[in-house]
Amino acid sequence: MKKNNKKKKLMAAAAALALIAAISGTFAWITSQDQRVNRVESAAVVDGSTTIIEKWEPKPLVPGTEATKEVAVSNTGSASVFVRMSYEEVLKHLTDKGEQKYAPSTGTGAVAGAKYVNVTNDPGLDKHMPINYNMTKMIADGFEEVPAGQVTGLETDTKLYVKGGKSPIPVTGGYAKSYEKIIVHEYDTGKYQAMECKIDDDWQSETSLNAKDWEFTVSDLEYGYYDKGYTNKVVNWAKSSLEDAAGNPTGNALLGTNGLRYGVDYDYRIAALGLTAIPGETPAVTHPTDPLLDPVPTGAGKSSVQADIAGLNKSAIKVKYTAAVVDSAGLAAATNNWIYNPEDGWFYYTQPLTSGTTTANLMESLVFESDLGKEYTNATYDLVVKLETIQATKEALTDAAGWELDTTTATNVMTKAICDKLAP
């Protein structure tokens, strides 16, 4: 029977991990999978009797901070299993890497789409997106809206706010002008696009000390925007052996699908990501020249992820791994450890995980380095930690209906070493 037919017999939600005989005299290895999506909130998907155990304390993308992210695997089934984990990444970033532009919507120098038209849940792909302005904070700081009837030159849904006015000068008996102005485009209720303009007033003839009561003329209105909005960079570290969340054998766990995972609403479909296709798996390999861009962990400490290297040519987002991670030199003596295999992109637990036990933590945090610059303005980063387990039988490692690990070629030295470690 063809490999795909065998894999249809893989049980995505095994009640217990044990050996079974499959239909028509073929044989299948009982497997289990699990994924977690980390964005701002944590998400876990229970799939069978092995699950990802995680402590996730999300933080915004702020330079020089860390977000606790402790990841381990627990076996609640009745039989021992082999365990491996890997990543899928989605980095949504501004196409022009945070550069701000201002342009009018009409007349000389007009840019189509500079004045943003609101779209609910706008993905912002291949279109100008607004530079948002926090008017709630500015109003709390004392800015007041000038009634539209007192302002000449405003365009639809644009508003002028001022703070201050003029104050008397006791020595001369005159007045000094001192006020601040903000002009914004309210493109939706309580949502404001930053703007720039020229402003004229006849403050000396105004009787009120408060600029909110004055008459103004505004001109040369320009709208702040990010050119061509957002782009998504997608990376799959390893080929999944089981079906994805939609039940299709694609090689991905969540990429290409959409859904709601414990409060995290994700959409990794092709159209939503603005891609022509979901890219194939790309195992992380040692960087040939720059260790700061090296995503391959060989022990405790920080290592890069792939999405921001590929998308922004930066390495400001890193995973901090625990001391449980070993390299090839430490594999022979490893017990409760993890090792990364650059030949297939999976992290392997270095011994069978017995019933009722939990692995050591693979990682301890996500690190946002101090050089997290304007390239990450409005960015979101999703790290999908995916898990696969299979019954702890030697043949399941290499069988076509199991993980089908290739230990025969000279290029798969690490894969063979891992298989020999797991099942001598």
C-alpha cells in the first residue's frame, strides 16, 4: 500500500499509545501531535495522550525584554513514546520596514490611498496603511478639539486639536502665543490617522486666552501612511509527518489553515498571508559566517529564529534554550535532554518518554534584543511550536508509515546517531 494510504491510518487523537494491527494486513504506528501558537496570547491544541506543557507570559515587542516561554512535553498515555518538536513561524511586518510617509489625497503630489479608508480586520496587504495616532492619550494630556465651524480647510473626517493659547506678559501688557496643534483623520470611531498641515491664525485679535475658541485656517493637508502596508514572512522548520489542522497531509501543522486555538484567532491561509503558496520546509542550519545569525542551538543560551533573518535581515527575536539542549558531542551521554537535527529541522528528545513523565524544558523564553528597531513597528510574530510523538518502537522511526527517518545515506549522520540513541 502506498505511503499516503498508510498515513491515513495514523491516528491524530490516540486515546492510548499502543501497537495495533491495521486493516488489510498493513501496519501503522500510533502517533500523536500537538501545536501551540504564541502571539500575544497562548494557545494549546490537545491531540492525543502527549501534549505540550507550556508556561507562556506574553509581552509586546519591546527592545531589551524577554517573554517567559517554557516548553516541555508530557506523556499521559500508558506506553512509552519517542518525541520530537519543531517550529512554524509567521512574521507580519511593514513592507517598507517602518518608514513613515506623508502625502495629500488630492491635488499636486497626491498619493492614491494615502488617506486611509477603514476596512474591518484589514490585513493591510499591498496597500497603504495609516500611521495611527493615540488621541486618547493626547486628550488626557489636555488637547481639545476645535469645533469644525471655526476651522477653514478641513477635509472630510479630519479634526484639529489644540492645547494652550496665549498668555499675558505683565511687563509689557501684551500677550505671548504658546499653543500646540494636532491634526488627525478619524477613519473610524476612536481611530485616528496621523496628519501634517500648515496652520494660520489671527491670535492677536482673539479675545479668548484658550486656542480652542479661535478661528483657524489649515492647508496643505497630508496623511501619514506606511507604504504598501504589510508583508508576511513564513517559515516551516520541519516537514510534518501527520495531517495538518484541516486534515490534509501537507507537511505543515498549521500553515495553510485557519482557526481558533484557545482564544488565538489565526489565519495562515495563502490569501490571508498574501502569498502564492506556502513555502516548503527549511531546516535551520549553521550560518556560515555570522554567529549572531545562527539559529542552530548547541546548548543553553540564545539562538536566532528564521523569520526575521529571512524577512528583515535582522536577528532581534531569539529563543533562549535551556541547559537540557546538547550538541552531537553530548548525545552519547544524554538522558533527559534535547538535540536539534539540522538534517530535518526537528528537536528530538534523547530517550523514550515513559508513561506519566514529562521532558525537560526545551526553551525558557523569547528574547527581544535591544536592536529591535523601527523595522518591527506594528509587527506581530507567531511562533507555532509543533509536537509529534510515535510509539517507542525501533521500526517506527524508519518505517514508511512512521517518521520514515533515512539513516542510510552519508549526509544523514545526525539522523542515524539520533536513531541509534533512541533505539540501540
